[in-house]
Amino acid sequence: HGLGRWLSQQLKPIVTALPSYVASSSKLVDLLKKQQFDPTRKISLFTCDATSMYTNICTDHALRVITTHLRLHKPVANIGAIINGLD
């Protein structure tokens, strides 16, 4: 649990800095309200509810994707320690 908590703490600022990160459904509504949509274009919004999302993620694949992202983008100084924690 200690390593998991530490990794979560290290990864949180990286994840929240991603342009695709939305903190909550109310934040999404706020973002959408600020958008200027062309009324002549058909726009669709699709949503879904995730059930047991984390238990359905392939852990090995997820760790490879996260490690690759961290190596490519080097978003923080202690990237080596984070990657070691993921390994």
C-alpha cells in the first residue's frame, strides 16, 4: 500500500496537467458551457458510466503505456524513481 500511495501522489500532478483531464462531470459541464458551437453543425455528445473500470484494465499493458509516456515526456524531475516504482 505504501508504494501505491506514493506512486499515486507522484502521478496525480502529471495526470491533472494532461489536456484531456477533466476532474468531474460538473467541470465538464463548465467547460462545455464556455465553448462556442456552430449552430449549423450537428454535434453529438456521448457519455458512459464506468463500472469496475480499474479491475478491467490490463495491468501489464497499463504499466507499459504509463512508463512509455513518462519516458517520452519527462514531466517531472524524479521520473526515474517513478518508473522504478512502476516496475
